[in-house]
Amino acid sequence: MKVICTEKSQILGTSLARALKTPVVEVKYSRFPDGEQYLITGELDDETIIVGSVVDNDALVQLLLIIDACDSSENRLVIPYMGYARQDKRFRQGEPVSARAIALALSRGVSEIITVNIHETEVLRYFGVPARNISLAHNIGSYIKTLHLDNPLILAPDEGALVFARHVASAGGWEFDNLEKNRLSGVEVQMAPKQLCAASRSVVIVDDIISTGGTIATASGMLYRQGAKDVFAVCVHGVLTGGAYVRLMAAGIRDVICSDTIEQGCSKISAASQIANAIKEQGP
């Protein structure tokens, strides 16, 4: 067994190889004059673990090229972050089901697919091979322990993320809740924990994805006004688009923490061990 990874997943790919105690395959990348991508791999094995987050269109093409280069029915594909997964159904006539299109394209040439906290688990049915999703909720909980916070409140940004928050909170036996919006007037909206009080407590807002950070930034200001001691933002996938990191820090977030499914400067939690465990559980 060997591990091979795309350019945007180099750190996670090598960390996974170490966790599996297996070699990582070197890949050389270049472009043709017209901009088309080209790559050539080092020596492969009969079984290869392919690791690549779909963070942009170039990353998607690289992943497709690597799958084709590996050319073995024993290959397994790990998609730490799957772009396009949020368009999992047709909302208006004429729209593509983008998640289905990408899933089918990535299924060719692999025997199994592993995703990490995919936005909608319904997407798994679009893959043309067996697919399963793993969660980093416990890993996030373990990291929060290292912050040594006194009685933190684990807070989901909305009711849809409450189950994720509960799984994170279970790592430390902490209380958890979700933010609820209350419209005070035609122009004024207040956000606060639905049931629990944030006053004098450290609050950790947890979610699968932070994209623009707008909701969390707004919530942070309101939580401080409600007496929160400090506010952290922790997620699996740190998309952080449109200046999101600066927006969150400017809103008073004490720290923004994400995993290495998308490799960022604030990637302080690794998905490698959890992915390695999933691969070992399944076996060759």
C-alpha cells in the first residue's frame, strides 16, 4: 500500500502515510502552454490510497488525473473536502445536480470512497462505488480539551448543526446548545443560545464548514454583549472565503481553528488519524 495526494492535500496526505506507516508517492506537476495540467507519478503499488480535497477546479482536475494514472481496481479514494457537495439537489429547473456530477466522475477507477464530514450524507448515494463518511467531531472535542477552558459552552450556529455540536461536546462532557434567531423588529435580529446562558462562559462555536464567517461574526458580537468571556470558532472545513478569517478576528473571535481537510494557516487539527482508522477498519 502507498499513499498519493494532490498539491492542495500534501500535508494531510503525508500525515496519513505516516499514520498508516506506508510510503507516499512523489508526484511532479506542470502545465502545457495552453494551461492544461500534466503530472507524472513515482512508482506505484497494487493498492494506492489517493487523497485529494476538491477545493477548486484545478484540484478536481488533478484528482481525476491521479486516479487515471494509478490505474488499478484496488485503489481507494479519500476526499477530505468535496467541493460542489452543497448542490445536492435541483432547486430550479435547468440546474445541474453538481454533487452527482462530481461524484460520478470521481468514482471511475477506484473501489471505495471515504469522505470527511460531507455537507450532506445523501450525496454518498451518487457515487458509483461504495462510499462512507467519517466525522472529526471527536477530534475537535479532543483539541478543545487542550485549550483548558473552564466549563465551555459548545454552540452550533443553527439547529441543523446541533447533532455535530453534541458529538463534539461528548468528548469533554460539556453542555451544548444551538443559536436561535429572534426578530426584535423589522430590521433588528438577535441571536442567542436557545436554552443555555452564555454569560461568564467561554463559548466554542462549532460547525462542519466556515465559508464567509458572516453568521459567526455577527453571533460573536451578540454573545459578548450577553456576557460571554471569550468566543472561539472551530470547524472541520475552513473554506474562509472573502476575507472570512479577518472578519472573524475583527468580530472578537479569540481563535479560528480548522482541520487540514483544507490546508490553511489555522489548520490545527489533523484528519489523518481518523482517516487511517477508517482505512484499517475496512482492511485491504
